Amino acid sequence: MNTTWLITLAGPDCPDLLQQFSETIALSEGLLLDRQLAVMDGRISGLMKMQLPDTHADWAWKRLESFSAQGLHIVTRQTLETLSPGGQQLSLAVRGNFRLGLDHEIRQILESHGARIEQYNQHFVAAPLLGEQGFHARIHARLTRKLSPLRLTSALHRLARGLELDLNTEDLQQA
């Protein structure tokens, strides 16, 4: 069996330290599934999603915790349940004008339609001449039940005028 962790970390922007962190995952036969890191003023913070065999989980955790002595702190560790590889995958690209709370409302609608969000990336684009800020999001989710694309897009379009959506679903085969 494998263990999947979602780790939040923060510390100095030190490439050698991050290299040692990654080597610890590799030495424990783990995989780095996803990462989102941000650097600001010589500091780094981010999320890392990793999967490793249960037999190496305790050793890996002790080793990862030891990095706090060098300034790289693991703020939280969440154990995620492993999903079966089958089912249906959803990918969604959203573009439109930004307004406060839009990203939260998109998440709520997706979850209410049976989408379990695995990745949600967003960024903002300034349009100073128009006095607006654009919103772009790319979302990947696993569906927990049958989806009606028409109902989902209809609900999303009600959030804001001019919202552009690119929705794709695909069936995933059991391994």
C-alpha cells in the first residue's frame, strides 16, 4: 500500500535544502506528484503532494521533519485517501473578469456537481486601460458521479457575465 501526503512547507529559498528534501522522497521510493511553490524576499512557501510506500513512511517523515533545524519547516501534513484509478476525469479552463469570491463559488459549484478537485491553478491579468482585472483558472478534478455538462456549464455561466468555459471530460480505465 501507498501513503499520499499533502505537505505545506515554508523556509529560506535554498536550492540545496530543497534538493535534499526531494532526495529524501526519492530514497524512500516516493514520487512527487505535484508541487506549487512561491518565492518572495528570499523565502519559499508551497504545497507538495507526494506518494510513497507505507513501509518507508515513518523513516521519510522523520527525515523530512529534521529539515526544520535548517529552517525548512513543514507547516502541515495531511494524509490523503488514495482514489481508485478508474472513473471520469474533468478538466476545466475558466476566463473572465475577476470579482471577489469567484474562485470560491466555482469550487462550490464543481463540488456540488460531484467533482473532487485535484488541482486548481489560477492567476490574474491586469487590464489597466479598462480598469478591470482578468481571471484565468485551470482545474482538474475526478468525478464521483455522472456529470451533466449542460447543467454544470449553465450553473457556472450564472456566476458572471462573459465567463468563458472550456470543459472536457474523459473516462479513465481501471488499472
